[in-house]
Amino acid sequence: MTTAEDFADLRAMSQDEVITHSYERDVTLPSGKVLALITLDNNRDHTRPSTLGPETLVEFAEMLDAQKERAAKGEIAAVAVTGKPFFLAAGADLSQASDIPSRAVGKQMAQLGHWSLGKLGELGVPSFVFINGLALGGGVEIGLNADYRTIDRNIPGLGLPEVFLGIIPGWGGAYLLPNLIGIENALKVIIENPLKNNTMLKGQEAFDLGIADAIFDSVSFLEESLKWADGVLSGTIKVKRPNEPGKVERAVKWDIAIGIATKTLQSRIGSIAKSPYRALDLVKAAKNTDKKTGFAAEDDALADLISGDQFRASIYAFNLVQKRAKRPAGAPDKKIAKPVTKIGVIGAGLMASQFALLFVQRLKVPVVITDLDQERVDKGVKYIHDEIQKRLDKKRISPDDANRLTALVSGTTTKADFAECDWVIEAVFEELGVKQDVFADVEQYLSDTAVLATNTSSLSVEQIGAKLKHPERLVGFHFFNPVAVMPLIEVVRTPKTDEETLSTAMVVAAKLYKNAVITTDTPGFVVNRILAKVLGETMHAVDTGTPFETVEESTRPFGLPMTPFELLELVGLQVGAHVLDTHHAAFPDRFFDSANLHKLADLGHVFERDSKGKVKGIDKKAREIVAGGTTPMTAEQLQVRIEDGLADEIHRMLDEKVVAAAEDIDLCLILGAGYPFQMGGVTPYLDRVGASERVFHDTFHHPVIRGVQ
């Protein structure tokens, strides 16, 4: 018989756990029946959600054992679980998960969750969970282990984010959910949503999927949930679950859905990430296995993953995004930031118009755009107005908000109209002389305190400001495309940028809901320098005779969202050629140039595609352009070459103090280039594969971020 003592090793690690206590009170229902209501509460304010660590789970199990005894004596007719205001539970306490010393202790974590939460189905009386607030991971699995669930219509979110973090729903979710709401719905919650930037369900969505049996408004949620539970106990309410899988789904739809999901995963993320495929295996097996077998499979899968490299890397990446990104290294005091009450955007093309739209939506201050002629200005203003209208049509904003935002946007061909702007950003052609002249021209109309920002991706910010009277007011403010979606801004500080300007840039980035990383003024800053290194090596390989397919195969172990040539087509071959030229000019001994890349840019593509845009293979003309190389490499040789080249370049970047630490390199690549969480960015990967040791006889991280046995 399992007892709390079986989890001694795991509990020994939890000395600093913030325990979520189980508080019980008896509630007499309208029928006269008594319900034991357990409230989960960590006795912290709303900034600290309730989490489920080892001591929490043991206390919860002991509370359920006590209620089971009471139920056997006839003292209670049911047990219900709810949470403190705004929270049910935010899942397992992962704060110490990276300290798990072995696979065996990792398996204890899975078994403890099953042992504790599983008691909700062994009480001898019906069990209910009232989902009153945020429910993630283990918080959702509390509900799944119970007999019935109600949900607050206005909860901030419900989800199973485990796959996003490199593990699987290991406390019943992978087995129970598909058997509750059907295979297709379960795949959406367990795999699709986590891989879509960890999308969560609203209360109504969770109810519609069948995760909850009843839904109520916040104002009377607990009262209505108790009345509903009384109806279930009294037999006046019959629970119907239309999404519960039937015989037909088990016989046909289940396997088809798994097959489609597998192909979708392979096309979207490749085969490097382990957690989505382990989750698929578990959900597939849930079709024909019993609960005991399903839970045992979850135990083994969670033990394998939680002790592996990808989970450790995911936790590292998660902490970067959740903690380091919110406290940027080197950021000046926010108190010295200049007020931004009006914004000027130089340029009215697509990128500039996207800037203007983002600024007006987030800062809600007047935005004026300019360009060479009225036609371009009018086109830019129309784009912004149309995008605001689209948001109104989709009911994302109110009519009043739409009118207000539309009125804040104007266009001009006269830079004198920028006189009242205290933030001016340019998005003109990526040519040094053009940018210098644009800023020198507009500066004469601005106050001495106005900030100038450039969106250059690779030019020297200091050189862009060479003609300014006040170069201390200039800062790099490099967005990533698409502007509205990508969360990173590289804030580039020149030797002359003053603290007030830098502080203003960081505050503006935060108001745009972007994560900003401060970099020094160096070619490519962070993201483009890394991408240029990969691009240069891959084009050099093609130029010297390595087939396109071999080059693409060489980068698959990195787990990147797309291959180098897919990325080139996405950003534009001309842009790629410009970036490579810029880096070759700056670092000719380390970055290759490629005449063939310019020829491919003239061709306009690398791949042959069908009418729907799906890749059919490498275009014949592209093969002809690069033909003639005589020293091809194998995929393995090129992989090592790229790894070593990246380790060398990043080591140099840190020596040059381009950013404060290796963590900032990884943060930039995760947020700006889509590097997967499961890899932890690039530096943990380079440590694990030995590139760091090969190149500079050390590692970026101490200890190395890797799994245990």
C-alpha cells in the first residue's frame, strides 16, 4: 500500500516549498445533505498562484483520506474542491524541478500526483471540483480526477501547458482527458494549444469542450455550484456529456486523429522535440487501456522526460522569458525616462505602418507618419485605419475606441509637423546615407529632448547618427517581423546614447508589451549576427558542392522551426544577401560572402512549390545557379562546423560585451528567432553537444544544463 513515506526523497527536496494548504469546512446543502468543501490556499496574495509541490500533495491526500473515513461513517454525502479567489491551482511547483537528481526521483513526482489526486475517485461518495479561477497543468488534473466539475465563466485561463515545457500531463491528464471529451478535443488541449504559444481556454471554451459539466457566472459561482452539486446528489440533475467518446469514435476516429496529429507535428516542428510525441503515444494508448495502465504509462513518460535534457532546457528558457525578460540587464532607472506624448514615424511603407499601428494601439497617443509624397502617406494612413476597422469588425475593440484610435493617426509630407513629437522612429531603406540624411533633416524641427530611434537590423547606429547635433538622443530600436506578433525588441546603445534616452526606449518597449534586450552597437546586434553565422556556413556549403538537402539535414538537430533556406525565403533572399554582405564586410575572416546568394535573390526563390504554396523540392534553376562546387560535406560534418562556428561567435560576442550574459543571447533567439524552448535557446545546446569545449575549452553554463540518469 502506497504511503507518504514512499515519497521521502522527493519531499526532502521541498524544504522551500510554498505549501498550498487544504482547508475543509462542511456545507449543508438545500436538501439537508452535508458536503465537505476543501479550499486550496497558499495564504499568499493574488501575485502568487497556488501550486502543487510534494508537501502540498501529501497534505491534500491526507485530507482526502480523512473525508473518506467520514464518508464511510455517513457524515458527508460528497466532497468538493475549489481554490482561493482567482485561482484553483497553477499546476505543479516546478521551482525545484531542475534539482531532481535522478530518473527515479522524477518518477516519484509522477506517482505522487497520481496517488494524491487519484483519491478523488476513491472517496466512496461523489467528488466535485469547482473551477473558480486559473487552472493549469495539475490544477486541471485535480478536476479530471473528480467525478464532476463546474467552471466559472470568467476564469482567466485553463490549460495543460506541459508539452510546451518539455513534459506531458502526468497526473492523469493524458489518460483521463481524451476519455472525457474525445480524442480530437483532447489533442487540441494537450498538444495543439501548448504549441501555439501556450494558448489557454476561457471558461466558456472549456465548458463547450466538455471539460466542465456546468458553467456559472463569477458573482454567484460558489453558491450556484453547491446548488448544482445538490441537484446531482439528489438525482434531479442528470449530467450529460455529449463529447464523451463512444464506440464509433474509439473504433475509427481515434486512430485517424492520431495519424493526422502525427503528420501535422512532423511538418510543423520536425521530430526533435520529444514531449509532443510522448503525449501522442499516451493519448493513443488511452483508447483501449484501463486507468491503472494509463497512469503507469504516464509515470514512465514523465520520469523519462523530467530527467532528460529537454525539460531542463525548457525550464531554463521558461525562466528567461518569465523572469529575466522582465528585469532586463543593464536597464537604467525607469524614473529618468522622458515622457512620450506624440510619436513620429518616418516612412509610410508596410513596416512603418505596422509600427504606427502598434504605437497608437498600445500608447494611445497621437502618431504622425511621413513619406516622400502624399500618395504614399495616404496609403500608409489608410492601412492603419483599415487595421483598426478590422479589429472593430472582430469586436476586439469598441466603436468609441476605434474612433479614438483612428483620430490619433495622421499623415504629412512636411517634417515640420513633427515639431511636437518627443519620439521619432525611422523605417526607411536600409542604407546608411539615407538614414543619416533623414535624421539630420528631421532633427532641425525637434526639441532638444526628443528621442530618435532607428529600426536598422544591421547598420551601425552610431554611424547613422553621425550627422546629428545631438547623437546622445539616438537609440537602436530593432523590431522583428511581423511587428505585432514577435515579442522581442533589440534596444541598441551606442557609445554616445545617454541614460535618459536608453531608459525611455526600455519604457516604451514595455508599453508596447515587448521584451527588450539591451545590446551594444555591433553588426547584426544579436539575432542577425547568429542567423548570419548559420546562413554564411550553409551558403558556403552549397557554394562548395554540398546539396541543398544535405545542408537542410545538417541543421535539423538544432530543432529550429524552419530550415535555413525556408527562413531565407520567408525574410526575403535579398534581405538575406544584404545581411550576409554586412557581416562579411565587418568580419571577413569569420563570415563568408556568397555571389550565388545574390543570384538566388535575383531568381527570387529556392524551392519549387505547388499551386497551394507547398514545397515540392529544390527548384531546378536554383540547383543550376549553385552548381560547380567540388568539395561537398556530409550533414554530420556541416552540423559540427555550424555548432563550432556558433560557439566561437557567441563566445566572442560575450567577450565583446555585446550583451550582459549568455542568457541574453538565448532570450533574443527564443523571442526573436523562434528557437524552441526544448533546446533552451542555443548556448545550452552548444554545451551539451560539446561544441563549447571543442572551441574554447569551457562551457557557457556552470553546471551544464542537461538531464540526469
